[in-house]
Amino acid sequence: MEGAERVGLEVGYVRLYYCDPHRPDQKGGCRRNHSELRKILPKGGRPFDGLTRADRALAMSEVNSEPRGKLAWLTPREAFLNAFGSRGEALLDALGVRAIAVDGLDLTPRCLERARGGGA
């Protein structure tokens, strides 16, 4: 875990949960995140594996900066920071995930184009 050492996080265990493919009720918030990512990366568009680190960080910044009713209108980023404090901040910094003001959100493929200097 190269990034974990760089930000001073302890290396430990990760719990993995598996869902049955045809059981959306088992997927919880994962479905919402997938829907939000598909706004930026629609099917048939640019493949996920062709994204740069900066592209991934921007997409995650956009998705995690949108307030959600299920989180009492906090953003996922804010809820994560409330739970993990400065350690969470260090992790988000290491991943390049930043806060984007609500009025600056662009959950469309154009956000990646603009970041690369290719769109208005």
C-alpha cells in the first residue's frame, strides 16, 4: 500500500462484501455511485481503464461533492471527513479527491474535457 505509507496511515484489514448480480437490494449506495459515475462516463464512451489518475480524481471529486438527501444533504466527502477526520483528509489528499462547490459541479463528460483544456 504505497499511498498508505505516504500519508501515515496504518496498513490493516479490508472487509469485502459480495453481492448477488441480480439483487439490487444488496448493493445499497454502490448503485447510486455507479449512476453518478455513468453521468460522467456513459456506456459506450471512454473506457474506465483509459482514464488517467487525474481523470479518476476529478470524476471522484465531482461525484463526492454532490449533496445527498440520504446523508442529511451532506456530500459523501463531508460525511467521510466527519467519520474519519484528519486521517480521512490525508487519504483524500493522497487520492487527489477535492471538494467542488455545488455551483461548480459538472456531472457530464464535459468536466473531463474541460480539465484537459479541450472544452469550454
